[in-house]
Amino acid sequence: MFEKTYDAAAIEPRIRNVWQEAEAFRAGAGAERDAETFSIVIPPPNVTGSLHMGHALNNTLQDVLVRFERMRGKDVLWQPGTDHAGIATQMVVERQLAAEGAPTRREMGREAFLDRVWQWKAESGGAIKGQLDRLGASCDWSRDRFTMDEGLSEAVLTVFVRLHKQGLIYRDKRLVNWDPKFLTAISDLEVESKEVNGELVHFRYPLAGKTFDPDDPSTFIVVATTRPETMLGDTGVAVHPDDERYTDLVGTKVVLPLVGREIEIVADAYSDPEKGTGAVKITPAHDFNDFEVGKRNKLDLINVFDEQAAVSLKGNEAFLAGLDDAALAALIDALDGLDRFEARKWIVARMEEGGYLEKIEKHVHQVPFGDRSGVPIEPFLTDQWYVNAKRLAGPAMDAVREKKTQFVPANWEKTYFDWMENIQPWCVSRQLWWGHQIPAWYGPDGKIFVERTEADVRRQAELHYRESVTFAERDEALAAWERGDGGAIVLYRDEDVLDTWFSSALWPFSTLGWPERTPELRRYYPTSVLSTGFDIIFFWVARMMMMGMHFLNREPFETVYIHALVRDEKGAKMSKSKGNVVDPLELMDEFGADALRFTLAAMAAQGRDVKIAKARVQGYRNFATKLWNAVRFADMNACRIDPNFDPNSVETTQSRWVLTEATRAGEQVTEAIEAFRFNDAAAAIYRFTWNTFCDWYLELAKPVLMGEDCPEKTEIQATTAYVIDEILKLLHPFMPFLTEELWTVTAEQSGIKRDTLLVHARWPHAGYTDDTAAAEINFIVDLVANVRSVRSESNVPASLEAEIVVVGGAQRHEDWLFRHDAAIRRLARASAVSVSDVAPPNSAQVVVGDVVVCLPLEGLVDLDAERTRLSKEVTRIEKDIQKIDGRLSNPKFLEKADAETVEEQRDKRQEAEARLIKLNAAIGRLDPVA
């Protein structure tokens, strides 16, 4: 039965069940045995995550590609999975424990805590998979993977051990982004820069060998800092080599106030002569830029904070080296253990007391915060595990240079190369418990053993230490070790886990079974396309490229499609603090998944952000309703599917026209999807469905469909059913639920059984074309559309019929007008359609192809009144444009207004200009014609 109204809430769950029961999304489903492959790995969402608009956009676009290629007969694999999300998951479970009043993770111990995390994962983790399914993501859910599952964990261990044995993973002491709340290093992507109203504090550092006098600038050098607390770890002052103010001071020393350490003044281009005093304090252990300056100038590294970002001076050998402990006793007692921000206040106060404070200025600057902890991040000097990314980057860059992997849009290649050419060692260790524990063990002398299993480590340790014990002692110790009752060799395992980006860097091949040489790996690797956001080109794309090239000697994907950001309707970045977050789940509740999907695809223009608005989603819900009603109208008029229908046998002009336009639409959609121009593909099927088919073809066909039975009617009925099938195929990648439902209903109403579900139906290919028929009907359509537009702009009452006079043209135009006279008069509300050599007086005119279409307005409108009305509207819009121009040329407005506001004003001006052109054209049409 064909339901009267389109109900997405009822249709979408039912269709999901149909697909699930048919296992429609399994790799290779619907394809021939030797079909060409097409594979995509899903960017794995966090197991803690919920569907947000970025997910909705990316997965919609992937699904468009996947459904498109599946319908083209390819063996398609869309590999799903989730990321274990180290910090996020551990945070969720620790909060849960706290809410329950349960022991903390430290109190319960590592093993018990990890058991609790796995329990949470089984009960609550992975909700986003169901949300993606609801969106219509046609992944092969039977192959769902998790970055901590057994197979992927094996891949991670294998990669770590191999890289270590190749000298490409090593342990080193460097600066990292340290989260003092979670007590772990974090990646740059987990750092959020926020604008903070702070202070720029100017200190006087006394020149060594001179008596400090705060009133005598020749006895000191002034440095400025936003972080006075780090001065305790200063080991140098940098000035620019070309800064003549300090030329004579380079190589000399200053005395660090409060501490008494002498530190060198060095020449380094990092210092900006135009900024501040041109002299910069250098704290290599507490600033990333200072770390590099320190390396270049061989400055000491002095870390003065502990893991919680509190001052740590007692027993700090690096800090105390060369200093008088007794003289610093009061300083150490006052500061040791003090929070960094409390230490800041104490230090500024003491510097002021000593005459070392020059001035304090209010200063707005960017401060890094942990995106989950919400606390300021501390550049922290620690021992961590690193990957030699520089060595791995070369082949990954070559793959892009040689076009084995191509970026779309191509301009993102520059971003990729910029990052790769300046790549730094990759810190892969995290001070967490949830994750892949690093397979490294330490001997009693600090010797590091890296192997896949503890048993392998024991063997390596035995070989390493065999010179220090007799064979008998060794055998006895190893036997005791195996029994678990002690032994001569004591090892302990590294407690850290690997960065989640390490496991996700293996995603394109670990999900296919590597390190085993599985059939899936041989068939689907390299993958065809990766779709992702620009913000993780380095964090994920580049690292997958490096790992794929290194371990499989092949690029992991042929194309990297970089999608845009999703913003609110005004173009502002969505954030909870702004209250402008648009929830895709709520939009699906209200309008259905199809409407949301089509909105996102229709707005996914390359290089332009997607501005999502509820009204747009509602508009595409109306589009779905329009198609539903059109198909229902066709059903009510007995437009049944004829399995023997042959487009080449049609005789009526309008049937040949609509079949031609269907072919053209199919070509446009195909070409656009192949080029990742999703917005163009959506626009093409939208235009054909709404405008060509619903608004024009069905309107032209109505008199025949509602008339007496005849061969023409039978042909139009069969043509209508055929074209509806073509629409459903072309629209399916964008609106899969609606189209699958209509595919089923139309077959039932026609009394036939489909060979396949729509998801496996074959994509339309080059079909019927008749350029002559298309030219004829398109001329009629353009004529009627332009007459309607002229009537509207000239304020002709809808109740009045107007004569249409066509001037110029050829004999074919006259023939077309004669054949379609009834349709033109009905659709354009015309009293008559005639041909003339000259335009009638007082007529509005518009060019349609090779002819001029005239609409005599005498007696239909008050020409003078209409000119007055239009002129007033022109004046009003011109004033609006002047106001906008005034704002956009005002430096104060441009300085204060945010980018979204400026863009909004430019959009308004563009809209006003377009309206002004139409108004002036309308006025021109009212001018008398002799």
C-alpha cells in the first residue's frame, strides 16, 4: 500500500532492518566475483563519542561514495571501527568511580582498573556506532574493529618492536605538552589555545661584574615574560645578532635575580628586535621555542616543576648545580611545592622588593589548555618514547609527489609537505593505564629490553646478563622466574601506554588483518579513498602514510579527500560556550536522516565551510516530500513499471525529452561524485527531480494521464515509471532510506518482484538521448518560466490571462509553439500565443533562446504606478547598499567586527545587488515600445 504521506520516522528504522537482514553492506555484496574493488576505512570515532555534525558530514560523504561505487558493481568494503580514546575513556571511568564513591584507579591497581574500563566499554562504549547506523552509514558492520582488540593489539606490538629494532623508536628526554591534571603528555591536537587577559612582566637582570643599580640601565638588561615563575629555570638571555643595542653584551653574562646563577647572553635570530626590549629570557626546559634556542647555543636544561606543575627545588640537582644551597634555603623553603600560579605571584613580589621589576603591562595572549582537563598545559621536560618521524617521512612525501596518493582539493598537498618537511620526533608515550602498554622492560642497571612478549624479554635479559652469573645460577634464576618465586634477574615493565594516534596510524592495514597476509589485505589494500578533516592531516593522514609506506611499501590510500568544517548558519565555529552547537541527532529526530544527509552533501563545496541551518534541513525534508507526492501521483495515474520498457521505442516528444534529461542528469551526478564535487552532484539530481520531472514533466503529462486511454497515455505511464526508477537510483547515495522505500513500494504497486534491493541495483549509465526533442521541450519550458517571472515582477494579477507574442525566431519555433499551444496557455495563463515580426507597444520583453517573448501589459497593470513602485524599491535597496559599503569601508568596523559579521555584510550586499539588477530589468520592460 502506498501511504498518503512521507513519514521518515516510520520508514528509516524499517529500511535499516531490511538492509541488516539482507546483510546488504557486507564486503563484496552485490558484486561479481572478479569485480574491481573500492575500499574506505572509516576515521575511527572515539569509543566515548557521540555523533556530532563533523561526524555526520564526513560519514555522509563517505556513504555517498560507497553506495555510488557499490551500485556501479564494484566489490566495496567500508571498514568500520572505533578508537579506544586513551585519555577520554580513562577520564569517563574515573569520573564514574568517583560518582560511585569507589576506590580510585591508584587504590584499586592497574589490573582491576582496566577490568573496569573493559566493563564500561561493553556496557556503554560505542554508542556512536548505532548513531552512524541511524545516519545510514553502509559500513560492513560484520567487520567492526576496535583499536584495543586482539588483532589490532598484535599489529601495534609488531610495529613498535620492529621500529625499535630498526632504531626508529627510542627513548629520549625532550619537552612535551604536559597535562598537570591528568599527569600525562598529550598531543598537539589535544591542546586548545585560548585567548587570556594576562600580564607582560618586565624584569631587570643585572649584568655580571657590575653593581646593580635599578636607576642605571647600564647595569642590567630588561627581559619580558608572561610566565615569571619559569625564571627559576632560565639558563640564558637571547638577543638578535643584528641588534646593535646588545652587540657588546653578546658572550657576557647576567646574574639571575633571586637565584644567583650566572647565565650567558647569546645571539640568536629567535629574538625579535621589534618586540619588547629585544632581549628574551631563555628557559629551555619550559618552552618549546626556548628548547630549540637552548640546543643551538648549548644552554643547560633546568626543570623547576614537578608533574603537577608545582615548583620542585629540593633535591633538584640541575637547579642547585653550582649554587650555594645555604644562600638559597629561604627561597627553596618558600617556593618548593608551591603551585605555579602562586609561585608567579610570590616571585613578582620578591622581584619588586629587590628592585628587579621594571614594569607590568596588561597583555592579551594565547595560552594552551588541555581540551579535556581544562587546565593550562605545561611544556615539560620528561623521558618519553619517540619515533624518528624524519626518517619515515621521506617515502610518504614521495608517494604524494609521484601522485600515487592525491589530495582533493589539491591545495592541501602544500599543508602536508609543510608539516612533513619540518617534522619533529613523534612522542608516542602517554602516562595512562588505558591503552597499549609499551612492550619495554627495564633491567636492574636500566638496560631496556623491547620484545613482543615477556617470555621473549626474559630470554633477551638472560643473554644480556649471562656474564654476571654462572650458567647454573642463570638456569636456577630463570626457573625460579618462570615459577614466579623470584630470581636473580629482576625486570619491571614500562607503565606507559602508546599514544592513540600510534594505533590509528596502522588503521588502513591493521583492520585488514596485518601482520598476517590475509585475503582481505591482499584484496583491499591500498584503500581507495580517505575522507577526513584538514586538522588531522599531520596527526593521522601523514602518520598513516608513513606507516603504510614503511611496513607495506605501498601508500595506504589513492585519494585523500579533505572535507570542510561545519559551522552554524552565520558561519561561526560551533562551541558549547557560544550555545550554537547544532545536534545532528535532534535534526534526524525532527526531519529524518535523509534530509540531514542531503543538506550536508548539497553544501559540501570544495574549499568552503558548510553553514548548517535548521531551515535548510527542513527545505530538503520538503524535497523528500515532493518526490514522495510525485511518485504517489504517478501511482494514482497507473504509471506502472514495465520490465520490457525500451527507451528507444518512445515516440512522444515529451517522453523523449524527459529520458534525455534523465540521461544528462545521470552523467552530471556521476561526473561530480567522481570528482568529489558532492554539492554539484546533489544540485544536479535535485534540479532534475524537482524542476524537470515534478514541475515540468508531470505538469506537461497531466492532461494525457488524466485523459482517455490511448497509446500516448500508455507510453507516458511507462516512461514515468521508468524515469522514477532512474531518479531513485541517482538519489539513493544521498537519500538511501526514502529511495529504498519507494523502490519497494513502486514494485509492489506494479505487481513485479525486483531483482535486487536498490542498494545493489545498477547505477544508470549512458542512456537514451534525443537532442532535438530536448531542445523543443526545453524551449517551451524556458518560455513559460520566463513569462511567469515577467508576470511576477510586473505585478500582473494571477487571475488575469495575458497574451504572449513571440518575435523573431525560425520556422521550428513556430512549429513548437503550434504543437504546444494548449500547454503554454495552461501553464503560463495566456489568453493566446502568437508570432509577430514586431513587438507590441507597452509590452514587457524577455529573450528566450533565439526569440523575444513579449507580454503586452496595457490593461493588465497600471504602468505608471508600477514604475513608481519599482523605482521606490530601487531607491531603498541602493540606500541599503550604501550603508553596507559604509560599514565595509570603515576601518573601525572591520577592526571590531568578527569574520562572520563581515562575511554576513558582504553576503547581504551581494543579495541586494542581485535584487537591484532584477528590479532595473523589470523597469526596463515597462518602457513603452513603439
